[in-house]
Amino acid sequence: MKKVNEIKFLKNRSIIKFEGEDFLGEIGIDGRIFKALTLARISVGVISQQAIENGISILVHENDAEKAVACLIDEFEAERKSGKVSQIYSINNVSVIGFVAEDFNKVLAELARNNVFPLLLNQIAGENRVNIVVTSSQDEKTKNIIESEIFKKPKTVHLAIIGHGNVGKTLIDQVLESSEEIKRRKNIDLKVVAVANSRKIAFNKKGFESNWNDEVQTAEHPSNVEELINFSNENQLENFIVVDNTASKDFVKNYHALAENGFDLVSSNKIFNTLPIEEYRKLRYTLNKKNRRYLYETNVGAGLPLIDTIKLLHLSGENITRIKGVFSGTLSYVFNNFSLREDKFSTIINEALEKGYTEPDPREDLSGNDVARKLLILARELDLINEFEDINIQNLVPESLLSVSKSEFLSRLEELDEEYQKIKENQEPGHVLRYVGDLHGDLQKDKGELDVKLISVPATSALGQLKGSDSIFEIYTESYGENPIVIMGAGAGALVTARGVFGDILRLSETK
């Protein structure tokens, strides 16, 4: 690639648009334009003809824009009266960026990914020299992207971390600890420039450091997506990824707006992917239209490569016939331990709560809704149109405890002991309990059958040999027959989930 010392960067320019029919190609038009502007002592920069638009664009300094329009209106008065020239007007607040690039199409693709579309471009093919004109509101961002492409400077990727609880805090720490190594190995400069909770959002254009939590505590901006969009636009931040580490039903409503405004998305929040199918498809349409990406590997299986595996199998034409497994790390821990130990069911639940494996209210896990959401997400990866209401869910919480307060539920946990002890004792010898999700039926039709329930399996089976809080997924396909593809590993915990989210961020960063 040819090297140049610098990128030419001219601000405070205006485009004079000269539009009409049947005058392009007429001898003397360009000469008359130059002559009129020269007599008015106006310096002309780039001149470009757009045959499709029947127009000519001329670049001048913004101080001369009004004068340039006036003198061209005078010069082409006859053509305006005859209709050959329909209008002459200016587009103000633009900047010119000139550079040399052997692969200009690659530069254009990177600009497009960041919602930058030049208003005007002039290319000298023999010299690989290009001049592009963009709005002044995007000129710094454009310059940064071009520098990364042609000078191989580290690509800056800006991150907004939404939610800084266990997963969010762990993720921020992981990014800060790894940033220098990633810059050295991947030539990617990760910057956490926004951190939000449900009440407020903190911004730092240069990127937060280890004291990020202090800045969040003293932040004054209310936590809403408009603040984030404005911050990104005002500071012209390229390669922007919004990372949703919440379990919020409200924040997912912003996904469409974020995609429309040029943000890529990474999410450990399962809610959006289980909304009604119309919403699900609408976002996919928006992402495709805006050339955005949305990664959510941690929606199912925390850090395990499950969704990617299923996507690849499905896209390759492999007929997936069934997906079955222990989807919840929390309930894996509960039943792995309850099946093997003499402790009461309530003791195991309290233990899981103390270790941070359960939600603050364990009913969130025991209800089976979390497993059901994960199962539905996998069904939709196979292009099935199932809704949440289609899932048969066995709720592990007695009806008498469903509507009481969290504190009362926790104080009455022992009421579950007798029932689950009976279930445990009534198993066949050598069997253990597992709470599973099962997607089956004819998966070539529009809908599959989805079941979430407690079952008893042989202790020697793949499901039965599960340990700790691990998850296991069995993927049955036509090609593999009775021998499923088995993916097993850590299925719960902030560290594992954060690492999975980090992996999605890096995948997006490398392909941006």
C-alpha cells in the first residue's frame, strides 16, 4: 500500500448543488461555472458530475456558499427559466477528507458499517487518491476510521456497558485488565466509554479506568437511550457496541432504536429473544437493513459455544431433530447435589442462594421460566415460530408459595422438603433427578414441541453424570443418528458469563 504522511482534512466547507435535466454533457457548462465563480473571487474545490441525479456538485468554503449560489443563479438565469436547470442550492457544514488507498472499497465498507455515507467523492484511479465529503458531524469519526484502515492504527471499539451487577462488573474488570494485551495482539483498542444502571449513566470519552465505579456513583445523566445516542453522535464515536448485562424487560425495548442509530448489540439478557415472534423478526430486519450485528451466545449455556454450533449446523443444512439437556446451572447444582446427598431440598436451595448461583428470589429459577426461555431461543435458531405460551413448563414451586413475598417464601422453604424427598425416593435404583429442557417433534414444520420438566435418569447416562453447576446439551441430528453432539461445561456464574460476553465483543470487534 502506498504510504502518505498525512490525511488531508479540510473543515468549514459547503457543497453547491446544481441540478437540472438535459444539460449534462453540454459543452461549456463547466467553463461557465468556473468563470462565474472566478469573477466572484470564489475558490472552487472538488467538482463532480452525477449523471443519475442530473446534477453537478461544487465544493467551496462555507463563507462563500451564499455568494456562490447567488452568482450561479444569475449566470444560469436563462436555463432556469427554460427548466434546464431546476435548482441551485448549498449544503453547508461539510468537511473534505483526502487520502490515498489501494483498496478504497474496503474503506467505504467500514464507513458504511458506521453509518457514514459520503455526500460526494472524487477518485483519481491512477494515483489511488480519493477525496470524500462528509457532514461535519461525522468528520472526526470518518477520519479515525480511514486512519485505522490505511495506516493500520489500532481500531478503536467503544463499549457501553448496561448493568454493572455481578456480570457487568466482572466484564468491565476483564476488559480493563486485557485491553493492552488485546491492543498488542489484535490491534484493537477497547474503550469502555459508558456505564449505566437503571437510574443513571456515566460517560467518559477517553475510556474508563479502574475507578469507573466512582464515576458512575457521581454521574448526573439519567439512564436512557437518548442520552447514549446523543453522547455517541456528539463525540463521533465509531465502532460502538452496546452490551446489555441486565435482566430488564424495559431495556430490551431499546434494541430497535439502538440498531437504527448504528450500534451493534451484545446481550446476556434472554428476554428479547423470547418476545413475540413479530418483535423478534422486526429486530432481525432492522439489523439487516442497517448492517448491524447482535450476538447473544451467553443467552443459553453461559460461556459454552452452543448457539454458534446450532447456527452453523442449521445454516449448513444439517437436519437437527432434537435438542435436550440441563439448561440451568442453578438447577443443575440443586439436583446434582440433592440426588447424591442426604441433605434436605431446602438446605440445597439455601446453599445455592448463598453461593450466588440462584437469582435473589430462587423462584425465578424454580419456576422453570429461565429454562423455558433458553429452550425457546434455541427453537427460534432453527427458524421455528414457537411462542413462550407453547412451552409445557413444570413449575417446581407449590401453588401456595407462588404469590407470597420473597422473604416469606425463603422462610417457608422447608415446605418443599417432603414432596421432593418422596420424588427422590420413588425413583428406580441407580437413578438421579435432572431438570431438563427438551425440544422435539417434527422440527421441519413451523413449530416444535417444547417441554421443561423434572425427570429421573440413570446415574450412568450423560445427563446423570453431570457434576456441580455444569450444563449439558445433547444435539441430535439426522447425520449423527442416535449419537448426539454433546456440549457440556460450566453453565452458571458471573465469571463464566462475563467471559462469554467478552468473547462476543471480541468477535464483533474483529469483524467490524
